[in-house]
Amino acid sequence: MTPTLFSPPRPLSAASCAIPRVDSALRLSLRPVPNRRSVVDGAWWPCSRDAAAELPDLIAAVDRLLDRATLRIGVHRDTWQNIPRRIPARGRQVRIGWFRHADPRVITLSFAAGEPVVLLIIPPGTAAGAAKAVLKLTAQETAGMAVDDILTLASLPPDPAFSAGIAGSPARWENEGGSVIA
């Protein structure tokens, strides 16, 4: 089975994709079979930092691609704007949890059965070439690679908004224990 790249449906509002799409065909990469040795299971390139506008399309796409129902999403509180508590999706409400202790560069989707899916967030406004490189790289095997390694290998410059998500702390995230390290 090969990784799937898709083009999401039209955004919910005109403001949700204020940044022009250079190539709208590549917005999500997701390995069909997650590898628990990998830090991320794919990447997502949202159009904005507006969670209410961006998350419904992500939920629909992941549900369709994995044939599972997303029940909960975990995001970093300081990275996103307009974070709702719940988002309606296919006859259910997906709960949104926001945290300040999580890596601001990833989003986690949880399901009733199976392992959660962790996606690397490509910052909105990233140049198309760099975003495509990250999407392609995360669709391949990234076992043993930290988020910083993936971003460096794809030549994606650090995004100050995501790095600043952990106030007063360095932007390096410890791979296994889930805490910031110096």
C-alpha cells in the first residue's frame, strides 16, 4: 500500500486559506500503516492556524484514509487560534484537547481502536517546495528520526510561531519521554 496525498475540499471560510495555494494538490501525507518506531505518521500542511476552519477537513480525510472514526484531537494551545471544544463529524462530536506541554509542531488524532496518529504540522505560509519535501519525506520511513531531523532533512526553516509555542524553552523536543530538553 502506498502513502496517500490528497487535496482537501474547499475551505470552510475565505479567511481559512488566506495564503495563496501554490500547489493545492499536496496537503496531507499519511502512511496507511503507522510505524510505532516513528515519531510521526505523516504530515499536514494547513492553510491557516484557525483550528475551527482547518480541523474538519483533516478529520474527514483521516477518517476516510484510515477507515476509522477520529474521536479526539490533541493540539498545542499556543500554536492554534480559534480552538473549539468539539467539532461535528459524521454523526459524532470530535473532542479537541489543547495542551501547552505537547510539541507545538505536531497534532495527535485518537481513535476508539488502534494507535493514535501523530502528524507533523507544516506551518501555513511555508514555501511549496519545502512543504512538498516534508510531505514526501514523512510518507516514507522515518523510524528513528526526530522532528528536528525530518525538518532539517527537508530543508524546512524553523517557524518562530511553532518554536515559541513552548514559552521560554528551547524548541528541541525529546523523542521518547515527551519533555523539552536543552
